[in-house]
Amino acid sequence: MKNTLVLALALLLIISGCGRKKPQPSVRLQQPEGRFSFVTPDHWSQKKLAGLDFIIVSTEADFGTRPNIFVDFVRTSGQVGSVVEQTVETNRRNHPSYTVIQESPFVTASGLTGVRIAARRINKSKIPLALFHYFIQDADRTIAITCTCAEPVKQKYAPLFDAAMTSLESD
């Protein structure tokens, strides 16, 4: 429950634009708590919010919401499939409009495997959101990252999200 509240607060801050930093060129972003990194989209901002272990990457609002890359968690896990099932179940319970559209295998350029889920839900402002969950297996842990944008502009952002997640490397 605490994690859900922290996540909701972080997403609210992202959407409202609080704590924005100047957009930066594409860089390999080292996540301080996760022992992994990925290449950020060009000219996106990075922000470390109090109470969160990971740096959030986002850009200017498009269709009423700020597209972003948010590290949900890094958890010791034997099977990525069980983590996927638990996460989908939690999202369905917390967001009645949450629907999984597609689930597919995912591989990073460095050879890490996992699952990519495309989903949708309606936020409190009645904006339809596209969510792209990436569950990446790394040795004995699962890295879970959610990328979000407004659904009407998902074709613009999905390739950026895929490129960032494909670049993920374990450190």
C-alpha cells in the first residue's frame, strides 16, 4: 500500500510538472539504487524525488500528461512470470479501467530477457493512458519499469520507450 501511495504521488508530481529539470541530451543514466543503466530519450528531463530510490525520466506534457519512464522496483525473483502476474493483478485491483492489450517477450541489446506488456487505463483526469511495462530478468532479480504517455500519442512515444529499455544494461 505504501509503495502504491509513493508511486501515485510521484506520478502526480510528474504530470503536474513539479520538480522539473532542464531537458538533457540523450545519456546513459545510471540508476543509483538498481545497479543498472539505460539510455534516455534525447532532450528528456531527469528528476530524483525524495522518497523514491530511482531517477524518473520525463518530457513536456503531450495530450494532457507528461510521458515518462518510471522504475517501479527491482526485486529478487526466481521467475519473471510470477512478477508479471502479480503486477497485472495489482494494477487491475487498483485501477478498474486497467486492461492488458498485448504481452510479448523482450530482449535488451545486452542479452537480458523479459516481458513487455502494453496496457491502458484512464487516469483521474479522465485521460486515457498507454502503459508499457518492461519486466527484465537479470540473474536472480527482476527489474520492473513502466513507461507512460497519453494513449492518443502512444505511437509517438512507444518507439522511444522501446529504445530506452532495449539499451538497459546490468552494472
